[in-house]
Amino acid sequence: MNDLLRALRAWPTLLRVGLAEMVAYRAELVIWILTSTTPLIMMVIWSRASQDGAVGDYDADALARYFVATLIVRQLTGCWLVWEMNQDIRTGAFSVQLLRPVNPLLIHAANTLAVIPFRVLLLVPLVGALLLWKPAAADALGQVAWLPFALSLTAAWLINFFVQAMMGCLAFWWRQSLGIFNVWHALFLISSGYVFPLSLLPPGIRGFAEASPFAYLMSAPVELLSGRLQGAAAWQAVGGGALWALLCGVGAAVVWRRGVAHHEAVGA
Amino acid sequence: MIEVEALRKVYRSPKKQPGLAGSLRALFHPEWTELAAVDGVSFTIQPGEKVGFLGPNGAGKTTTLKMLAGLLLPTSGTIRVAGRTPFGRSTEHLQAITLVMGSKQQLRWDLPPTETFELNRAIFGLEPAAFAETRDELVALLELEPLLNRPVRNLSLGERMKCELAAALLHRPQVLFLDEPTIGLDVRMQVAVRQFIEAWNQRTGATILLTSHYMADIEALCDRVIVIDGGKLRYDGALSALIAQYAPDRRVVVRTLRPPTPAELAQAVGFVEEDGSLVAMTPPEGVKDVVGLALRVLPVRDLSVEETPLDEVIRRLFAEERPR
């Protein structure tokens, strides 16, 4: 408990230093953030595809709303923990982190959260420009269930962070652990609603995708932000996200503990 | 302060024959080899002691330090550091120790050192007043003032090491594990780091276990040395006793006013030419006679009596080269 209290007390400083570091890396950061702008490309492609009529249950305006929301969710839940852990573990820098009385994952979490204000700064003009191009994308703002969206977004952030922590911990055993994350990312691209809405998938695959954590990483908060989920459906999305966040959190804790034990056994 | 008893660390690694066949065999029938990096090492270090930890590359020094710090789990044996078992890295243990590795850094690369100091204050939960006092003390001792607000990436290697030491000591640990803290530094910076470690030990009474390939570090800081080789303890005792055991001879070095004549050289029995000087090796009790001989038969400009360099002592120890 004392450790947790110390971590909580340290949190403001961790965030402040994390932000200072991110600002120092601003050029690299902008490039990283720009790599997460796939939704803009998808928006252009799907707006062409919907010129002759609706695609599935999405018309041109709905697609615009969907991909603006996708861009926002991707930016606010983005994280590069897996790459940082992989590098730190392989180079031995991780040992330094283990000799501090705060769990290194909490420090990484603070670093990840510290980037969010910077991401928002980049998002505001970008989303503003998109809304000028596609004003209909803002039409559904009045229908957004804001509390479920905020909770669903938090769950998406947690799922992403915990999954990356799990995959990052694999570097305790395998030098090529990033390869496994690449497989995960490929599944994410087709199963999360990142490049197309899940309702456009064939029914069998759609069922799998909607039950998987990928849907709660992207589709659930995106559909909430684009005003497509209301009432019970909105809270169902929150519940699914919370469940996956919990499962991924437990998984990350188990892999972390075993990974550190392995590290203690063989060194690095 | 540090008690180590029958400490052993065995690494298990896959054995693979060369070539494709070897790779396939290793895939389906993996074989393992075991290597004892540390093999039955025992020693005790009292509070406030400064101990040099010596050994060739791969001797097991860093593995031992990592076990003492709590980063590695011993295969067998016991360790107590400041009354606690390091493994598990309890908060109390981490508050009591620090491990500085010359080849690894905790400073945030793109930020000034002050940011890492602040981060450590928060992480170690230091009271602001105590933190400020220690920070100011370290800044003064290490002369860090001009460096504090420059990004770490713009500091020289030596300046970074001084900042590393400060960051590692802000929580005033009782035990310092220093693994090659002067590696890669120029002579001037090596001296500055040594002087700081000595001063910090005097001020705080911290216990120091130091590894270094620079014997000047050991000679300047440590009265006692622990030597390991192949994971086994080879020597534990006073540095002076080690020198007496493995290199008791003195070097009498004579520089002459002019090149000595063949006749003078013939009379200077025991002297040989070395780098423009004449050098004779003698046991301590023979120094008086050798010096007397040199003054009598050689055109002496300058004469000095030196102990065998510690590097040579260690080389002899590892080579099992006992004095005749």
C-alpha cells in the first residue's frame, strides 16, 4: 500500500517530466503521431466508395463521422510501450528501472499519458479542418453518450497499454518479441474497425471481431463518439471494454511477474 | 553491512553445434550447458568500508553486484545487505542501496539532469527539505552547477558520470555498488570521481563496493580488496598484504646525467635499461644496498624507489606467478 501511495504521490512529477521529455522529442513525436493518421486515408477512400450510395449501413456522412471519431480515438489511446520495453530489456537499461521503488510500468504509463496534451494540440486543427471539409461529421455530436464514451475510451487505453505491456515483457524470453506484436497489430487492423466499420465484415467474422478485445480498442469508443450507440447498447460497450481491460490487466500482471522472475534468474 | 555466504549463481544456456544440422538438432533436442558465474563466494563487509572488487572480464564481478543489488536471484547461498535480503527488491532495500553502472545510465537523455533529480525525488518519496539539502551538497561536491540546466545529451562522458553519481545518491543510500564508475573517463575526470567517492564516504559513512579496471581507482580508494576469478574467491584482505604477497619487490629507478659507460654498467650489478632509465628489482630489505650501489657507481641525476604497479600485482595473482 505504501508503494502505491508513493507512486500516486510521484504521479504529478512523472507526468510533468514525461511531458518535458516528449516536448524534447517533438520532431520524432510529430512523425510518430502522423503514422497514426490512417483514418484520414480511410476517410478519403470510403468517401469515394460511398459516392454511389450507402456502404452497408453507412452513408457518406456516417462514414465521415466514423473516421473522424477513429482518428480521435486512435490518437488518444496511442502508446509505444512495447517498443520501449523491448529496447530497454534487450539493452539492459531495464535493470536501472528495476532498482527504483516504483513499478517501471507506472512510469511508462505516466510517460504515455503525458503525451496526450501534445496529441490534442495536433488533433484540434486537424479535426477542425476535417469538419470544414465534411461538416456533416459534426451532426451527431448531440447524440453522443459522453459518459459511456469517456469510460469506453479509458478501457481502450487500458487494453492497449496492458497488451503492449504483455508483449513487451516477452522480450524477457525472446529477442524477436516485436514479431508477435506485429501479428497482433495485423489482427487489430482487420478486426478492430480501424480501417472499416465492423458491420461491413461478413457475419461469422464480424461475430468474432465484435467479441474480441480489438473491437473494444477501437470500434466501441468510435461508435459511441459517432453517436451510433445509445442507452443499453452504450453501456454494453462500456461493460465489454471493462471486462477486456480487466482480463488484459490480469494477463499483463502475470506475464510481468513471470518475466521479471525470469530476468532475475538469467539476468540481462 | 554486507554478508555473503557460499554465494553461487549458475547460468544455463543452450548448446548448439555449428551449421544447419546443429540448428535443427538444437530445435528438437535442445541441450544445455551450465556455467557457474559465481561459485561459492563468501565475504563480509563492515559499515563504512571501501572495498575494491577485482577480477578479469567474466570473473563474476558484475553478476555478484547484481545479486547484491537484488537484480539477480542467487542459485544458492545467502546475502544480507543492510540487514535485508536483496532478492525481491523491497522498498526498504532499494532505499538503502544504489548501483551505479558506468555503462548504463538513468539520466533522461534529452532533459537537463535536474529533471532526473526531480524524478528521483518523487520516486523515492524524499522530503523536499532533505532532498534540497542532499542535492545542494552533491552539486557543490561534484561542481555540477554549470551542468544542471544543460540537456544530458550535450554533456561530456565525465560530466554525465558526475551527474549519474548525484542522481544515484540523492536518497542517501547506506551502501554504494559502483561498477566501473570511471570507465572511459579521462585522467582528470577519473581523479575528480575518485575524490568525490572518497569525500562522500567520509561525510556519510556509506559502505562502498567498487569494481574498476583502473587500478589507480582501487589504490586511491580501497584499503581492502576482494579478488575473484572464474567465479571463485581468490583473495580477500588488505591491499598492502596482497602487494606484499604477490609483488614484494621494489623498483629502484635511476635516471643518469649522461649515458653510463660500459664500465659503469658492469659495476651496476642488477640494473637493466628500461625506457631510458636503469631499473633494478630488489626485496624491501635490499633497497639500501641497491641505492648505495647506484649512487656509488652511476652518474645519478635522479633516483626513485617504487612499489610494483597494482596492475602487475593483479596480473601475477591471476597468472599464479608467485614471488621467487
